[in-house]
Amino acid sequence: MTGPAEPVLSPGVPFAPSPFEVTWLQAPLPPASPSGPGAWLLLTDEHPAALGRAVALALALAAAGDDALSLPRDDLGELPGFLAERPVRGVVFLTGAPYAYHDPEAAQELLLSVLDVVARLGPGVRFHLLTQSRGEPGLLFLRGLVRVLAVERPELRACLVDFDARADLEFLARELRSDASDDDVRWRDDVRYAARPARVPFAAEVPGGPGAYVLTGARGPAIARRLAGTGATRIVLSGRSPLVLSGVDTVVVPGDLAAPGVAERLVAAATADGVPLRGIVHAAGAPAEDIEAVWRHRVLGARRLHEATAGCAPEWWLLCATASPADLASATAGAWLDAFAAWRRVRGLPATTVHWPPDLPTFP
């Protein structure tokens, strides 16, 4: 069976060469392998909700015969020595309430905190991330981190476990102790689901035609030429270089999309004189090795556009990411965009993500 019951799949994806999204299949825990008592190290970002869950999980593990250890955040530098002296079955990082990570800056801070822990882990210790996301992109982006760790640190066997408010901590203790191979799990109404890829159908045609379009990123001119061929009335680009297209009102709005006011100027230019906003393509990028820059352009830029279109939602919105599991910044930002698109769709707002290969020379 599939689940849980929420709109996870996008409609047909425009312009996409090979689109996939995540779907969820029921995946009961395998029978527990016989093992003696063990110990677990529970870490948090010290958000109050995370600390409370850590205590509850420690009690659930104790009821199962295991010990739960803790290490204050200020003592994280002692983690390698701590683990050398006290062998553990796994390290578990628990996050706080979803609202704490709603702002992209807070989500990025969480990412850096988790990376600080991962950098101090040696072989032989499995790493779990436990979240109660309620669909919050600022937590679900950790899925991208797990994908990167599967490539760069396979010995950690990193796993993201997301649970709802009804989840009994006993289930999470069983999840940890089962040592199941799934690396992306969610518990809903006491039922366990595992992530599986699903193909999204292509759109029947390019969703162009009369109306206004807002484009961001270096591929904006190529996208603009394609939309111009469908009869677009106005195309607004974020950037500096002028663009002239025959028969189309083309406007270039300079400025950093992530800065306050720039997204509002893009939308105002698009909808001037009552022209309806038909579509948005957000394809902003940055040097892949710079986490702060990638998150600023892609994640914070998307948030700014979302806020700027609160009163004039487009008919469609394409969020573009880079499909590179070995690129930490792009993988985590892309996972945030995936979750953000689903978050919008739950609220009746259009959004679709597509992941392109990093070496794709032109817009498909």
C-alpha cells in the first residue's frame, strides 16, 4: 500500500528531461535480530522540544534494555574521545518543533549543526536523524543530507526517521534497534513507510501562451526564448544583462533575489497594467561548494518569491535544482525545494520541482 494520504506527487512537469519524486510504501520493520543490551548516544540542537523527546526516547530505550547516553552541545569537541571510551550502537540526533526551522536561515543553521556532528563520527557507528516535521521544508531538507552521506560516508548508514504527533516513542526505539536498511522512513498513525522514487508524468505541452512569466537564474534567457515562442505577453528576468525578444515585452530587474524587495519588484513588473502572472521558473544557482551562497540563492530566493506572490499566485511554478548526490549544498537545497513544493501543494498553491544534471549545458 502507498501512503500516507497527502499530495506528494506533482502534476506533469514542464520542460523536464527525467523527473522523479518520492512516494511512500508501507514497510513494516523486519524481525528484530537477537542482540544483547546496547548503548545509544542521543544528541540535540538543544531546542526545548528536542530535549523533551530525547528524555522520552531514553526512557523507551531503557524499557527495551538499552542505555541512553547524552553529550551537551558545548562538549561536542569531545565526541570522538567519548565514543572511543563508550562503544555505542548508534548516534541519534533529535530536532525540535517544526516552527523553529521555518526560516531558511534557521534551517541552514541546523544543517551546519548536524554536519558538525557527522564530521566527528568514526566508522562502526550508525547515524540516525529523528524529526517531527509536519511537512516543514526546514526539517525535510535533511533527506538531501542523508543522500549525500550514502555516497560520501556509507559506513554511517545514515537514516532519516520522520514521525507524527501520534507516534509512540516505543516505535522509534524499535526503529533504532531493528537496524533496518531503509534510509528514509516516516511513521504515520503508527504505520511505517519507506521512501521510494516515482516517475512524474511529462506535461502534455509547454504551459506558455499570453500572460506574464518570471524567470530567475542563468538559464533564464534560454527559457525566455522558449516561452516567447508560445506567445508570452511579458517576460521578467532577474539579472543584469538585457534581452530583446521580438513581439514580447521583456523586462530585466537587477538585484539579489534573496534581498528584501527584489522579488516584489519582479512580480510588480510582471503584473503591471493588469497582465496575469502565468508562470515562474526559479533556477537560481551559485558555486556548488558554497553552502551559504547556494542556500541563499535557491532556498531563500524561493521563499522571497513565495511571499511576493501571496496576492497573485501563478498558474504554475517550476523550482529547479541540481541532481548531484555528491554535492552537499545542492543536494540539501534541492531537498528543501522538493519539500517546499509539496508544502505549497498541500495549501492549494502550484509548485513542481525538477532536478537537472549539473553539466546540462542548456535548458531542455
